[in-house]
Amino acid sequence: MKTFYLASMIVVVLVFNFCGCTSPQSDQLTQKQKEQVKSELQTVLDSFCVKWVALDEEAVLKFYSTDMVRVGKNKQLDFQAEKKIWDGVKDFSSAKIDPIHVDIIALSKNCAISTWVGNTEYLAKSGDTLKLKNQVYTNVFQKINGQWKIIYEHYSAFN
């Protein structure tokens, strides 16, 4: 799984380096600026996880840009498709998440990458349990109108 994680991170960094999401060489972030971006984004991720566990579809979707792209399971989805995925949470009564690894890389004052590796468990209203192990999310966040939004998400699971 570490190999996949590293490969995902390298691809995302290269893509966004060439797409203009990073600062020019002369405008690199200081360590203090990197820590500020990481702190801001950690707060956002903590809030996102609280909303995720609460199965609060409306609140979770506010973390996504309406121009976002999600890639995973051999398909690419847009914001409307992401909404349909979250519409399915109505069948669940509770959720638990167990983060194993979380990392944030600041690319600029307005762009950062986060990775989340962990397990989730959902309890359906029918009483059935859905356990997803070894999930990997790589998200690219961009600060839009002063708020960090997910503009790109890559999802994989290794059950």
C-alpha cells in the first residue's frame, strides 16, 4: 500500500506542478507559511471528518468545489455524481472512521494536497454493516473565496 500511496502522491504533484497550482520557484513558501497552510487545512479536514461521521450530506458537499473531479474505481466523476454518492448515506444510521495515516503537503498559499488512509464502517438502517478497509483518499484543495475546497479527489480501496 505504501508503494501505491507514494505513486499517487508523485502523480498528483507532477500534474499540479505543470498545471499552475504551485508557486513559481522565486515565490516558494517559507517553513512558517507551509505550517500555516497545513494548520488551516488540518482544521478543514477535522471538520470534514466530523461531518462525514455525522453522515451530514449537505455539510460534506460544501467542502467540494462545484468544478471538482473525482477519480476512482476506473471512472471519473463530477460534482453532480459526488452528490449522488452522498445521497446514498440516507440508507445508513451511523458511520465510524479510523484514520491510519493523514498527511498534508502545502504547494502554495492557496493550494495543498492531503492524503488520508484509513478504515470506515457504516451501519445500515437494515442492521447490516459495511466495512471498508484500507481506503486511500488523495485530495487537492484550493482556496476559493477564502475557503479551502476539494478540486480533485482520487479514491482507492484495498479490501
